[in-house]
Amino acid sequence: MSRPSQDLRRVRLDNGLVIVACRRPAARSVALRLAFEAGSAFDPAGKEGLAAMMARLLDRGAGELTAGMIAERFDFLGVAYVARARRDSLDLEARLLADHLPEVLERLRLLASEPTFPETEVRREQGKTLTAISERDQDTAEVAEETLAAALYPAGHPYHASSLGTHESVTSIVRDDLLSAHRRRIGPSGAVLAIAGGIDPDRALDAAAGAFGSWPAGGAGERRAAIADPPLPPRSVVLVKPLKGKTQADIAIGILPGIRRLSPDLPAALVMNSGLGEFGIGGRLGREVREKSGLAYYAHSYFAAGLGRGPLLIRAGVAPQAVGRAVALLRRTIEGVRRRGLRPAEIRDARQALAAAAPRRLETNPGSASFLAECEFHGLGIDYASRLPGLYRSVKPREVEAAARAYLDLDRHVLVVAGPAIDASSLR
């Protein structure tokens, strides 16, 4: 196993926070990501959208500071800050000059540990979220994805509901819900702070420990949630979501059982998928459905791997009159890879492309901070970035074939088409 570079350091504080620091000497700036296991998957039933609102409200008041005071100081220091709730994690991200790291870390600790969620800010954010939901419900791509998730995962599963929520769920959220969610999910125990840029790693670790070391572990921040495997659909499902005034249809296909971020066969599955729907102009899907047949504006596939099993997702945008032919060709291409596998040249190209792409994620400060936080969050190890190219290159053809058999079974897939009204029976 390769050893981590001296420019890459990791410590775990007594309160459970893990800090990873990486030096990039060419950069005078620093990027960081602070990640909590508090994403939309942990929204209570009936309060979907809670994590997303919580993330956006963290800088609207914390401790004795108002939203204006927080924004003014960040502007003065030239800090770019954003917080967002993803599916599994809630992340605070910042970019700044290295000289300002100690102060910014102190400020981020305050935002994470002592948000006040002022009533006026909660109501304002509710209004913005309701507007975003209305816009989402008229976007064919987003409607296809949301409908697909709801069909793949049963009600009550952490991945069933929309991360943004619904009009009903967001309207029901009150300040006490935000405070309660913060107490349950946000804390140093199990959280990850990744720092990358033009700063000595030891100095970065010292600054982070000084800012976060006194944060009591408390009861928040429980990690490694047990996200159950979704049941396989009893049969293939076809859903059509008509949207008025649309000129393009968006196709979304989901295939279970899906894969977790820690699944040992993930490298082989990613090589297989690169050949299927990512390499070059979109692998075989892009060549067959877009380039050769001219049926799609785009066509690609990807795994939504996370703490829980995420499906293989196939996406395409097509003209309404081409939906039936495009769906048939998508299915035929997927089934062809499952039955006959990828050609040796496709496997070779996919392995090389993935191995070459892995180091590029570390070429920028934000990319480095993001990747290091992701590795630690999922328990992949501090040296995962250096091991990853080798993992891709060592994938064997038989492992790619096994991944195709495991993850490309169309017998019980879910197909969603969002856009102009079409006859669903023609897609079965």
C-alpha cells in the first residue's frame, strides 16, 4: 500500500472531528470543506427539504452575529462561502487566502455549531424554496429524476423523497424543526474537515484544532447510518409525466440493485459504466443513440453510489416523436453490454481514461478539498487518491463482465419520460 505524502496529513480530535490537510505549494489560496452526515436522506417524514433549508440558513445568523455581519466580514476577507445539503452529507465550503485561514475556521465553527435560524430568515428562505420547487416542477430533467427516485425507493426510504422537498413539506417547516435537526445531526463526532492549498499541513491542522477542538461532542453527528437496500421492483415500471408547453422529452432509466461507495467491486463497475455511457462522447450509449442514430441531444449513464445503494442511472434528452425509438435503442444497447460485455479495446480505453482522470481531481484547491473530504467521509483512506489510478488499471475483463451482469439487469428497471404527453403503452 502506498504511503501518504508528507504534504498530506490527518488527525482525529478528541471530540471526533477528523481533519485532513493537503499542501499545494503553487497556490497562495486555500479551499476547505466541512462535511456532516446530515444530508437530505435524514429529513424526517413530512419535513422533506429540511436539510437543504438548514444548510442555506447557517450563515443567516450564528452566535451573536447577524446575517449582515457574517456576510460583511466574509466580503472584507474575500471569502467565497457556500453550504449545501447533498443526499448523504451537509457541506460547508469556503475559498480564501491562506493568511485568513485561522479566522475563517473560527467563523465556520460558529456557523456550524451555533446557528440561530432567525424567524425572519426562515420565512424568507421558505419563500425562495417554494419558488425553486415551482421551477423544478416545470423542468423536464428534474421531474424525470425526482419521479425516478420516488419509484425506485419505497416511501420511507431515505432516498425516496426530493432533497428540495414539496410545497406541503417546506410550508410545514418551522424554526423548531431546524433547531431539532441541528441538534440531532450536526456535531463534531464523525464530521470531516478537509483543507487544501498553499499552507503547511501542520499549521493548517493546528489552526483547525484551535477552532474546533473545544466543540463538545454531545449527542449529534452519529455516523455510518444504516441505509437499507431498496427492494427490487416486482416488474419493470414505465411512468410518463406530461408537462405542458415542453418541446423536449427527458428520459430517465434506473436499474437496481445499485452500488454503495464502499462496494469492493466499485472500480470494476465504474470501468464498465465508462464503456457503457461515459467515455468520450458518452460511451456506447452516446455513440449509438446520439451520434449514429441522431435520436438524442444527449445520452449518458452514471452510478449514484453513496452511503446506501444508488442505482445505475441512464439519462437522455430527445424530441417527443423520437421517444419510442430512443428508449428501444437505449434498452438494446444496455442489454448488449450485459449479454456480451465490452470489447477489449473499450475496457482498455475506459481503464486508461478513469486512471488519468483521477489525479485531475486534485489539480485545484476546491477539487482537492472536495475529494479528500469525500474519501474520509466514506472511510476510503487517506491514501485513496494515490491508490485510485492503480485500482482502475488493475480491473480485469472478467470483473467488468461480472459488473455488467450484476448492474445491467433490465428485467425490473424503472423508466420515466417527462415532457410532452405520449402513450406510455408504446414504451413497455
